[in-house]
Amino acid sequence: MRDSIIIGSGPAGISAALYLNNLNKDVLVIGKDYGQLTKNDIIDNFYGQFPINGQDLIKKGIDQAKNLGIPVIMDSVLNVVKVDDYFIVTTIKETFEAKTVVLTTGKPRLPLSVPGYRIFKGKGIHLCATCDGFFYRKKKVAIVGSGPYMEQELSVLENYTDDITIFSENVLYEHPKYKVITERIKSFSGDKRLSHIHTKENTYETQGVFVAIGFPTASELALKLGVVTEHTNILVDEHMETNIEGIFAGGDCIGGKLQIAKAIHDGLKISSGVNTYLKKLKQ
């Protein structure tokens, strides 16, 4: 079992890994991709660094970690579960165990930018089957997505209902048991709660929708764990720990100035917080 698994390979995650490595901790970094910085053509305000594009800067950080013997794998995290005083992290390819988990996956994206999404979020539209699936026992529900994350969320919903329709959002997808609608969703509607999904061609009745497009963001993983968030920001204390003991967060996902320098500072504070927590575990 590792001391810490860091989810996210950007400046906050890699910085936390570097400092924890200096503290002789066994750390694993899991990154889905190079993150939002790859959208920056040129970064010219980072101390000690001549102008550089975002992707190259991220790669330099990852290479630095690897050079120190820190494992950095490219994979997508599907779920994090707390078991007693440790965590199980499930990715597409493997399952890992760790005493602590650090969330540094940046800012969440809007899963569905369609009319009605914001209105009915929490009123029939949900981002976590584990959190809200039990509200829909024997009810008619829909799930949006087509990849491994959707299939995992689907496996949770199946515990509550078998009246499930999959909306694959223009992606060719087949399922042996459930109906698949490939038409792209155009809008959601209802009175006080969601009641219909509209595509270009048809209207479908539903009592609930679970969105599982792509892979879970930091805030979605936090939601599954019961971590407190405010708007799209994960709330942490002065030690960068969330309300769930052993879960830490930093970088863009906790808000504040969305700058590399701030993310690196978060990484330093995370390493200190994780180190203190691990010492308490030993006691």
C-alpha cells in the first residue's frame, strides 16, 4: 500500500509528489492527460523559465518526477472509495490502495451545455449514481455517456432499477440489455423537476438523468466521497485536507488564483498536510 496517490499530473500534483518524495514517502501520480495548461501557447511569467508552451512545461514536470523515481502513469480514475483508514483507487487499467489521496485535477467542465441542464441539476439531473441512485428505485431513468465511466455508473444504477435508457451523445454504442439512443440531447424540460429529454428527432420521458460523460472530475470524485464543495471548488482547511480525513486537494480545483505559482505552493502545503496525517496514522 502506498502512502499517497495523487490524481492529476499538473503543477499542483507533481509539486506535491516531489515534496512527498523528499519526505521519503511512497507516492504514485495518476494523470489522465496533460491538463488545461496545454491550451496555453506560451507561458512567459513563470519564475526561472524562459517562454515555453504549456505542454512542454507539463512534460518537464512529469519528467522531473520520473527522474527521481516517482511513478507517473497515464490512466483515467473511475472511482475512489474509502475503506476503514485507507482508500481504493480504481482506474481503467488497475486498482490501487493508498493511505491518502490527493485531488489535483483542475477545474471541472460543464458536462452538458444544453438548455435546462442548470435548471434541473439536482432536480432530476445528477452527477453521482452512488450518491443519488437510491432515489430512483424502480423508476425510469437515463444515463448519458458511452465509455468506462458510464458503464461503472450504470452498474450502480442497476441496483435500483432496470428501466434504464442510455444516451450516447452521437457516439455509436451498443448494450446487450438497455436501449441506446445515439441522438444528441438538445434540451431538458419539466415543471418543478425534470420530466423530459429532447433530441432533434424525439422527446423521451424520464424521472431522472445521470451524467457520466468522459471521466469524473475532481469535484465529481469529491462528491462520491462526501467531500464538501462550494460551487465548483473543493473546500480544504489550512493543511489542504478536506472534511474527509486522508483526502487532500489543491490547484485549480480548490479555487483562488488559477496560476502555476499558486498551484506549486498548494503542492508544498499538501505535502506537509499529508506528512502530518501519516504521522498521526502511525500513532
